[in-house]
Amino acid sequence: MIYKTFHIKTLFYLLPAVFIFLTFNVIPGLTSLVLSFFDFSGFETNLFRKFVGIDNFIKIYEDKYFWIALKNTFLFVFGAVFIQTGIALVLSIFIFFGNFKFSVLVRSIIFFPCVLAPVSVGLVWKKILEQDGVLNSILGLDYSYLSSVSLVMWLIIMVNTWQWIGYNLVIYYAGLQSMNIELLEASDIDGANWSQKIFSIIIPLLWPTTILNMILNLIGGFRAFDIVYVLTRGGPAHYSEVLASYLYYYSFSAGGPNKMGVGAAVAFVIFACILTIAVARIIISKKIRREN
Amino acid sequence: METNKINNYGASFKRSPVFYVITRIVVLFFIIIIIFPLLYTLSLSVRSPETVYSARYFLIPYEFSFANYIDAFVNAEQKLKVSFPRMFINSAVVTSLSVTLIISMSIFAAFAFSHLRFPLKESLYNVMIASVAMPAQVLLIPLFYILIYLGIINTYQAVILAYAGFLIPIGILILRMFYEQIPYELTEAGTVDGASDLQLLMKVLLPLAKPAIATCVILLFLDTWNEFIYAMIFMQDPTIHTVPVGLAKIGTSRYQVNIGTYSASVMITIIPVMIIFAVFQRWFIAGMTMGALKH
């Protein structure tokens, strides 16, 4: 520490960043919670004129599409947290221990979609999945995948997995590179085969990395909007809506209801979900620390 | 070096033919899955308009043509009122200014968090950590009105300030952790020599923090260049559309563009990123890994 106590010069370092952070992050975040109790549309100047209590929440509670959006969001998060992390785990172990000649190239290829805009990725897949797309030519089918109510959400999850699997992969790879190798050497002497090594040693040792990947995917899962927007715009008939796109539809969409108070209520729900998870995470990590 | 390390403890992995075959099949499968959609879009974009619906093995065009790329440029300019070069300039302006603003402010703020004392330090820091997990859409509606009140909606500043508020915690998080890893003796020696805190930051910490700043640049570049919803809602004036917004309009518009033009438009946004990635891939992968491990 340079100063033992607070010094006025500290503000010079701190204020620009904190000012921007408060004005464009904390204040809008809190305002959003307040706005969910007001009724306003995109054309008003005084947003706080019409207080409606919990009407906005009743409105979304009674809207069947809100529940679809909520269910889809959880499904999406589930896919990102378990399916995507699981595939990345297997893939990273295979690439790391598979003695590939071009393992750097393999990783770069699988990682590459991560640097693309989700909008570009969505549009690439949209043409593949459309009725006259190449998937139907390959499979010899004539099916409109993106208009299938039961399939559409899984396809969105698949496209998202396609884009982000490389991200989890390189994080796992970093975990594998820093793994304690003594146990593996010992198991070699004991004559363990490859599947025993993977299930009894490598996967348990990678557990902290798995938790990290799951948390990253959980946070990313609630953010998903771009990919839904370009692939389906929430369709068919709102069946692939997630909370973020539902918020957009209610508040900003050109053909939508233009009810921003309802949008703010949806933001409140997203906020509550993330907050619950964040608090749970802090409690769990404190518990683990106490046990150790 | 890496392979030597594996050889040392990979004995049973190398000995097992089953493992060898399974890894080849699985990894090859995933490489095809990753590459095929991109190659397919590339293939569509270089087919001549007459042969656009057919190709050898789904990928090799019967007739090559760059007409689709010309169509894509013309289509964007006529229907969107914003040309592709203009979109790239818009994205470049927004990205470079946001990244510069965020990093220059984070360098100083992170120093206050790591080396100086002030009231409510850890509470403020916890709020920043929590805000990193918050989806951007939560701030969307109030930000929209704040930007209207400030009179900067539909300008570059609208999006730049929104990005700054949203991404500053990431810069501060990464730089603070890095500053704190720098050995205490170094700053101590500086203080004994009579260096002021500003000199300490500029002459001791910053030169050592170059890798952390590189990580920030990469993470923030990707976040801002690819960002969509803020750019779409805060800059609705077509002439200042960024690349993702313009592309989304082309790809999801009511009037259908033909599949060749569509694919060429998508490729125009992918190819520059592909070139940058090919050159800097190590930095991208290292940067994103490092950014994730800081969570």
C-alpha cells in the first residue's frame, strides 16, 4: 500500500471508471427494477407517470408465451451447462492424450467459431437448416427444421454449442496442461488402462475446470439473444422465444406490443435468476472453503 | 515439448489401439462438423447464379463466379442504405474507441483497487464482479432512455458509452488481479526511491502488465466487434449500422435476397475475422483462456 489511509488523489484514478460504471451499468440496472412497476411505451418522455404496481408481472404471469420463454431459457442453459461442457470434456481429453500430429491446428479449427459474431453463425446455419437447405439434400428429406415446435429449441442449442465448444475446449486444455501428472504416472505403473485413467483420474482431477466451464456457460446461456434473433426471431409462433428475445419483442420489436414496462418486468425476472445463481455460488464456495 | 510430456505418462493411451481409433473418429467428426457449415457458405457464395442450387458433393461448385460478392455490395448499398465498407468503418470506430476508453480507464481504476485505499473498496469491487454475470438485456430499456436524455441516441457515443459501462468491470477485474501478482518488493523499492504513485503505475506496473492489457484488448475487441443488441437498438440510423446489425438486416429481411447474395454477405463478415484469427490465433486462444480463468 502506498497510502495507509484514504487519500484524495485516489479519486483521480478511480472516478472516471466508477462514474461510467455507475451511470451506464448500476443506475440503469436499478432503474430497470423500478420501471417494471410502471406502464410506458417507447414514445413517452416521463416514464414514471403511470404507476401500475405488479400489473406487469401479472401480465407476464398470465401470458403463456412468457412461460415458454422461461422454459426455453432454462433448456438453453441446461444445454450449455451440461451437453456443451460434457462434449468439450471428452474432446479435450481425446485431443490431449490422442497424440495428434497437428493438435494445435485441431484446437484452432474447433476454436475458430468463438471469434465469429453470433449473428454470422446464426445466418450460416439458417441456410443449412431451411427447407431447401443442404441438410435436407444430404439426408434426402424434405423437412422444415426451424418451424418444428419440438425441434427448434434443440437446434438453437446445437448451433450455440457448435459456436462455443472450442471455448470450453481450450479452457479444459489449459486445465489438462497444468494437471498434476504424478497420479497418472503411478497408475501407469499399476497397469491401469486408458478408460480407467480417464474415469478415475483425469475427470476427477479436472473437476475445478469443469465447474469453471459450467459457470461460464451458465452466464453465457442467459445472454443468448443474437442467435435466436437471426435463426427464428422467436418463432414459430413464439415457441423458440427465450427471456431476452421475449423482452425485445415486448419492448422494441417493430410489430410487437411496444409495452416497455412489461419488458422491464422480464428484465426483473432475468435479474432475479442471475442473482439467485450468484448468491448460491457464493454460499457454495464459502461452504467448500470452510470444509477444507 | 508438449508431446514429450504426454509421452511420459501416456503409456496406456499409446498402447491401446481402441483409444487410438476412437480419438481419430471422434476428433475427425467434430472437425468436419465445425468446418462444413463454413465451407458450405463459402461454396454457395462463389457459385454462379445459374448453378447455385447444385454442387459436386454439396461443396464443389460447377461454375465459379464472384458475381454474388458484387451483388452483395450493391444489395447492401441500395436496400440498407449502408455499404459494407461503411459498416466496417462504423464497427472499427465503435470498437477501437470503446476498447481504448475502457482500457485507459481500467488501467487507473485497477491500480486504485490493487494498491490504494478508499472507503467501500471491496463492496464496490463485489458489485463489479456481480455485474459481469448480468446479461446486457437487463440494462436495455433504461439505457435506451438515458441515451435519449443525453441526446446521444443514434450516434457512435451512445454505443461506446453503453459498452464502456458494461465492460469496464472486465478490464478492472483482469488488471487488478495482474497488478496484485506483481511482487510487492518491486513497488516497495519504487516507494523507497521516492517514486510517486503515478510514476509507480506508469514505470513499474504498466510495463509488466503488457500481457494483461493484451488479454483485455482481445476480450474487449471480440465483445464489442460482435455485439448486436445494443448496436441494433441504440444506433437505428442505417448509416451508422455496425457489421452484425447490417448483416442481420440482410439475413432476416422480409424481402428475400437470393441465396448466393446472402451467402456472399455472410462471408464478407467472416473472411476478415478469419484472416485476423489466422495471424493472431495464439493470442486469441491464450487471451480468451486467460480471461476465463480470471473468473
